[in-house]
Amino acid sequence: MQVNHRITLAARPVNRPVQPSDFAHDAKPIPEPGAGEVLLRTLYLSLDPYMRGRMSEAKSYAQPTQIGDVMVGEVVAEVASSNDPSLVPGDTVLARLGWQEYGVMPAKGLIKVDGKAASLSHYLGVLGMPGMTAYFALLDIGKPKPGQTVLVSAASGAVGQVVGQIAKLKGCRVIGIAGGARKCEYVTDELGFDAAVDYRGKDTAALVAELATLAPHGIDVYFDNVGGIIHDAAMASLAMYARIIIVGAVAIYDRLETQDTGVRWMRQILAKRARMEGFLVFDYDARRAEFLADMTAWLRGGLIKYREDVAEGLDRTPEAFIGMLAGKNLGKQLIHVASPVGR
Amino acid sequence: MQVNHRITLAARPVNRPVQPSDFAHDAKPIPEPGAGEVLLRTLYLSLDPYMRGRMSEAKSYAQPTQIGDVMVGEVVAEVASSNDPSLVPGDTVLARLGWQEYGVMPAKGLIKVDGKAASLSHYLGVLGMPGMTAYFALLDIGKPKPGQTVLVSAASGAVGQVVGQIAKLKGCRVIGIAGGARKCEYVTDELGFDAAVDYRGKDTAALVAELATLAPHGIDVYFDNVGGIIHDAAMASLAMYARIIIVGAVAIYDRLETQDTGVRWMRQILAKRARMEGFLVFDYDARRAEFLADMTAWLRGGLIKYREDVAEGLDRTPEAFIGMLAGKNLGKQLIHVASPVGR
């Protein structure tokens, strides 16, 4: 008998890094779809930093995952069986199925994706939530203008690599911040960023000094994926009327239950008339088509390159997730769970 | 012989409150205007929190005042003699003459003000820089919508009292934060704010609890004149998509040379998709007419009330300035230096 392998939350990491024992692996019977529902088989699972937040009970924009519940996550799935006329077996869809091999969902609300138009995995990245985050956060909040300097942290990640390339398309000078020479070379040599800063082993002052050389007129747009001292270095380096987009805070994810304290930048915000704004991609669901039109064209034209870091098999999900939080991946972190069977 | 009494910067207050010995009083010969210049006699001197910043060498948006130099400041002055056809003795103008009784300025660039249209002192307040700050920062950055909740700190001050009243005109619910019962009664009973919070003797948690009662749906616009723990209380109380306007940081002016550290609100900014933006009124010089049209009409219609706290005589400037930084004034702090002589 086939079973549904799942990964659930076993323990909350409180003010410490995530460890493998925070997750439990189990196997349950494959569920049966009811009327209007479909049974989905996970093909690719997306791993994203926000999942760290769901493991915590610290106040956030979303409810925490409960102990014993399947970890949340977006997947590209294949319809295995369908009780709804809108979907047939073999169709591929986007779904919030979480860290498991199978799941039942109402057919209504599932977004069909076309494996012929683009690699299925891309719908979890450059054509999915990370791509949309890069696109709307940079363009709508950052409002980069030709000739301006855009700084992006976690530059080789799922969001960062797209941010930098869109900024280049818009005529900006782009500096990426990443951990390690390999990622820095990737964003300059393969993605065409103008410069990269390797943050490893550097304190705020060293980062500020490096930014002063690379961006003598200051940073016009800072795309903040990480928080922490990289945030500080960017804030100390702002140009007049700079925009700071707060998208994530990976640097402080190991101490989510502790109040984040440190340098406060209000005097700098005042002196530079800077604007700092938080961004969550869910606010832009209604504008998905606008994003897809641009991004699909850019991908087709070879204007946006995109790299994935794919681990094989659901079992490797905790290891890959922990690695991603530590910055070990290069490109969008995915799990290849299964290959399509077809109809 | 008539002389020009002046007050100069004698010592920099480094990480401590301003004290009277930071200023020196002297008397110099009244200067002679050259070609195209006018001799001005100060009538009213404006005292504003930003002057504290100019006493410090800490990095800011403007150069510090040098030791021995006259303290900077806006005045309403009367033209005593003129070598330029555009101004005649008896004309009244706005000028950045500083803390002194007389000064020579190029006629070009001086803004004529009409004592018949409004009280001359108003051009330093509700019709001047503080009024413009309230108007553009609230409307352009805060973008308050009818029914939303606006919180303003230093609520009875030169800027705060105008902010709250404009917000009321725009259909908002307005909460003021001020120090002491007298100021709180002023903003509710005289200015028509919906509520006031007396911050004295309260910590962040107590302020947050009070705001939760007064604004159960959260703060949509926070007009931040002060920084410090009032900033924290406001940030902890934001509604979704809140706007925070950073206009001043009086609460930390006694430690300008120390890096401002404390709670960092990036996770809250992200969760609430809040926008925090710095504001300096000089950026809006070109839109002065727009402001004056609205504000003059509102004043004439009795829609905006405005209170001044006027000390008598240049000699009392240091005392009044130190008092203002400690929150002792109620309303816009001014010094009445001299009365007009006329032409």
C-alpha cells in the first residue's frame, strides 16, 4: 500500500538555530478526495525563510504552525485524482500542501501551471512567490531610477538574484551582498551585478567602508532580506531620499523570541529623508498577471537568469532547510519530491 | 550708542542637557548694510528643537554652529534701513538672523510678511516652518484618511498642535501625547483632539496599554516629534499599513553624540507593512504658497487654533530654550525681542 510521507513540527526552536530533531517524519494513509476536491502528489516543494517564522510562537503576521502539524510550504503538485471537472489527473497546479508527498485540496483556488511554458519548478521561484516579491517590492516600494544604486542582501538567493537583475534592467547600478566568494562571483559574473560584497568575517564598520568605495554617492535603494549588521551597514550608507524595503530578517531568525535591539536609525532616516517600508507578497495577489507578463517575457528573452538549488527527496527537507537558513544554498532552495506520472 | 546684543554658542553640550553656560551674551556695534543689503531689527525670535542639533558636532543634515558664532534661528524682523529698492524701513520680513537684535542681510531672498493679514509672530509658527512641517509631513507623508487614527507626540507644541487639528479637519480620530495634565487638557478641551495621553511617569508597556484602549484598531499615522520610548509605544501599536513620520527626536537630544540604540522595529514594519519616512521642511520650500493658501483660510475660518508661549527679551532666550527642550512651554516657543518702530 502506498503511503503519504510527511514532515511535521516536533519542537519549537526557541532563541536557537533550527535542528533536525525539530522535525518528525511519519507516514499516513493517502487521503481520499471528497466532492469538488482533488488528490495532489507533490512534485517540487519550495523552502523559504518565512517558514522559520511559522515554527515560532513569536508574534508575526501569520499564525504559527502547531506542534504535530505538517510544516507549511508551497508546492508544485500533479493532480493524481480529481472529483472536480476543472482538473484532471496529470494537471499540474500550485498548492500550499506543505512538507508532504500527498494532500487533498478543494479544486477551487488552485492555480494551474503549464510545464510546457516554463520549468515546473520555476513556478515556486522566479515565476512564483519569490519572483513576485522581487518584482513588486523593488518596483513598487523601491522605485529605482536609472543611474541609481541598488543594494540587495542575500543576493544569490531566490529573491535577491531576481531583484538585482530587474534593477539592472531598469538601468541601475547594482551591488549584491552575499556570504562567500562563490556566491559573490555568481552574482557578478553570471548575473551581471556591478559589484558584490562578501559579508563573511566583517563587522559593520568594515562593511560600511566597503560600501563607501563601491557606492560613493550612497545607496538609493536597499532591498533588505536579512536585517542584522548588514542592515546597519546599509543604513549608515544611505543616499538622500533612499528607500529601504524590509522583506525579511534572516539574520535574526535564531532569536525570534528575543526583542530585536540594536542601533536605531531614526536620526539617519530624518537626515536622509529616507523611507523604510515593509513588504509582504500576499498583498499583491491581485496583480499576479502583471508580474507574470513581464517576468515570462524577460525569461524568454534571456534577460533574467535564474538558478535553483535542488535537493532530492522529501527526507532531505530538514537538512536542506537548515542549510538554507545558514546560507549554504546557491539559488532558490527546492526539494524534488517526485516526478510527474502524467494522465 | 545703540548696540547689537547677541547670544553665541560658548560650549557644546556633549551627551548632557543644555545649560545656561553653553551660551555667551555679548554686545557688538550694529552692522552697516552694504549695497543691496538691509539692516534688520529682530521683533520675534523663534525657538525650535532643531537648534539643539546645531549645538552638536554629531553628524546631521546641517553643519554645526561654531563656538563663538551667533546661535541660528528664524526671526520676524523689521527693516531698520535699506540699501535696496525692494524694501523700505518699516517693512517686516522673515530672516535667518539668529539669536541677536540686529543683522544685515541681502534684500534678495527675504520673505515679506504682512502684519495686517496675521499676527507677525504667526509667521514663525502656524504660518511658518512649524506650520509647514505639520501640513506637508502629515498630508504628504502621513496621507491620513477619514476615520483613521492619527497619533501625534509633542502634541501641544508648535508642530503637534497643528498636526492634530489638520488631522481632525481631514476626518481622523486624533490622539495626542504630551507631558502633564495641563497640556493634555489643552489639546482635548481647546484643540478638539479626541484623546490625550500624558506620558509622564509611564514606561513603554503602560503607554502601549493606554494606546490599546484609545485606539483598539491601532495607529494608522504616527507623527513622531520625539523618538525614545514614545516611539516604541507607537510602533508597538501600529495598524496595518501604518505610516510613521520621523520629524524630530527631542527625547534623545541630550545624547546626540551617543549612537541611538534600543528596540528595532523591522519585524513590526514587515508584519504591518508599515512605512517610516523622514521629513525635513526645507524640501517643501517650493510649495510654500499651497500651504499658505490652506492655512490662512483655516485660521480665518477659526478652523485652526494656535497658541504661543512668548518670553520677553533676548536675554531670556537660553532659559526659554532650555525650558522648551524640557517640555515646559505650552504652544509655540517665541522670544519677543522688540516691538516695531514703523517707517
